[in-house]
Amino acid sequence: SSGPPSWLVSTAAMAPKKEDPKKSAKSSGGGKAKKKKWSKGKVKEKLSNLVLFDKITYDKMLADVPKLKLITPSIISEKLKCNGSLARKAVKELLSQKLIRPILTHKSQCVYTRASHQ
């Protein structure tokens, strides 16, 4: 016969569920409030940061960043809307040109300041 195999189909017929009159009258039990719904959570907006400097942004970096008192890759990334790896390269570039000087160098986060001209 066509159709699903016998081992897949249950032959025992289930009796229809009967509504218990005592349960239906008392819908929400003692102290049981509405079920808490999961919040959707905050969705962080996607940043469309530069992965390579264009001429305008590079010139802005050379002009503005050395004037800052506190310079970190995160601050450069925020101000110039470039990604973190590009900001780290920018820091190296500014260091090589002696426009900034290091205060604290650490594996994960480096802090720099403007080069004070003596």
C-alpha cells in the first residue's frame, strides 16, 4: 500500500482531551503571573569604517592627531572613522615622523601624547 510505512505511523488512536471544569475556571494559579517574554536585546549598529586611508583622511590624521593630548588607536579609530588595525598603523606612522611620543606601551593598548617640542 502507498503511504508511510507502518513503523512510522502510530496505530493507537488517542482519545480527545477533555476539558476539566475545575481547571478552566481557575486559569492563572496562585501567584503565577504572566510569563515573562524575552527582550529582543539591543542591536549594535554596524560601523562602516575605512580600511585604507584616502588622501583627505590621511592629511586630517597628520594635522589633527598630533594636537591631541591623549592618543590611542581607539581614539584615532573613533575620530577618523577608520578600523582598529588602520589606527595602529597610523600610530606607527606618527611615531616614525616623531609627531607623537609614547607614554605607555602594552601588548593590547598603547597610550601616546603629542611630542613636546624642546
